[in-house]
Amino acid sequence: MIPFSILDLSPVVQGGTVAQSLANSRRLAQEAEAQGYRRVWLAEHHGMRGIASAATSLVIQHVAAGTNSIRVGAGGIMLPNHSPLVIAEQFGTLEALFPGRIDLGLGRAPGTDMLTARALRRNMETSAENFPQDVVDLMALLGPVQPNQKIVAVPGSDSNVPVWLLGSSHYSAHLAGMLGLPFAFASHFAPDMLLSALQIYRERFQPSQYLDKPQVMVGVMGVAADTDEEARYHFTSMQQSFVALRRGAPTAFPPPVESMEGHWSEQERIMVEHTLQYAVVGGPEAAREQIARFLDLTKADELIISMPVFDMEARLKSVRLFAEARRALAA
């Protein structure tokens, strides 16, 4: 059975604090490690009241320090927000602190609204256009120092932190294939180009010093509980969050509700259900069946699950139930 991993946004729940969210991210990673997950990734988002992982490298350090063996990384760093040298130094430092456990997933989206993106990037157009070259430059900074190399990342050089490309469209599929890098598709919120992007990546893949054959990770939103009804109840938090985001008024992560009736319009319902069409939500049997169908559809090499659950104990229960589902599917 393929490995399972977790994507964590360090959700800031309504009535909670950033400090509590970061403590919960460490608890989540500890449970994931105990349950045999391969990696926990943190994502870079800015200006989001419900997400505490904006300073992604710092949160990775916090999570890695609280675990022993599980891989910890970025899913991802939005590279156009940063210079390649700064990211090489940050992840070279993380690799020195936690040898063999750090991943670097790279995306090109801003991870925020356009106003905040301008505050981060200063020059929006140049930053986005330079993404392919920035990826190449960053990998060179993380690799061995070459003769006459004028700019050296210290720490960073020769750390050889594994780099993934993340994407929600065909763009990064082409680039990942061309560069011979592993590719993670954001199907947990961008379902439309999933299959065509995976096909492009696999067809265009060029073996490289990093990878000899395509390596695909796919994402899902996931809530597992003792019953289907309980899982659907907890999933209403994510549904409400998406509605608020689409309305341009993102909030702290909301508590679940008994019914979404009255919390969204018919148009919003259709939009959210389409966006989250690959979500795995249910009791143990339903979760297993949904995962099996999705993996059969994608033929992925790894599954990464984002578990948007308001109550921390229910979130940890979901971690355990998905691990049980993986073991059952492998049996």
C-alpha cells in the first residue's frame, strides 16, 4: 500500500489562539508519527485568520523538534514570495538541525489575496515569470558547491534537501516533468485538471539526478470518524470555511454545524461541493472505499490528507482512523 502523509495548515479555530494552533500542529505530527505516516507538510498562507503557518520554516522547525523520525516539510513554500538564497539558507538550516527529515515543496501561487501578495512580492509580474529559473537556482544552492560559484548558501550548500513541485494546473506538471522532480497535485481544492496534469507529468517526465521515474503525490481533504454522520458533521467546518473564503471574508476556522442549510446559497453549495469533490468523508468503511476509488483513479505513489476538523481530539481520531484504513487496504 502506498504511504499516507498529512498536510497541516495549523488551523486557528474560533475562540482559539495562534499558540494553541502551533501546539496542536506538533500534537498532530506526533500522532502521525506514531501511526506510521510518512511525512507532515505545512503550507505557506498569508493574511488568513484561520491559518497559523505563514512563517512556514519556523513552524516546520517547531514540529520537527517535537518528533523523532517522521519527515517534516513545506507543502509548500510559495517561491515567488522569496529569494532562492533565503529559502536555501532556511532549509539548509532545517536539514542541519533534523538530518534526513526535511522536504521542500515549492509552489508559484501567492498563497494570499492580491493586496497582501504585493506587500510580500513587491513586483508581482517579475516574481511569477521567474519561477522556473528560481527553482533551478534554488536547487543549485542546495547542491554541491561548483568551481567558481560566486554565491553560496551557508547553511544550504550540499544539504541536498529533496525538492517537490506543487501544482493545481498543467504549468507545474510540465515543469516538474522537464526537471525530473517529484510532483504533488493540489486535488484537495483544485480538482479540475487533476487527471490531465498527472498525464502530462508522466508523459513529459525526464529522468534526472534527483529521480529516475515519475513520483506523484495527490491530496484530499479528509475527515474520518466512527460514523458517516459524525464525519459529515465535522466536515461542515471546512465547508463553512470555503464559503467564507469565496465571499472574500475568511475567518478563524469555524465550529461544525448540524446542517449547512442557511449557511450557504445554492450557488455556493454547488461551488463548494465541486471544489471538494475528492474529499474523503465518512466512517471507517466509507473512508476505505473512497480512498480506494481515488487511488485507483489517480494511480498515485503517495496520498496526502488535509484533515480540517475543529475539535482537536476528533482531528487526532481522524488521523488514527485513516491510518487504520491504510492498513486495511494493504491487508
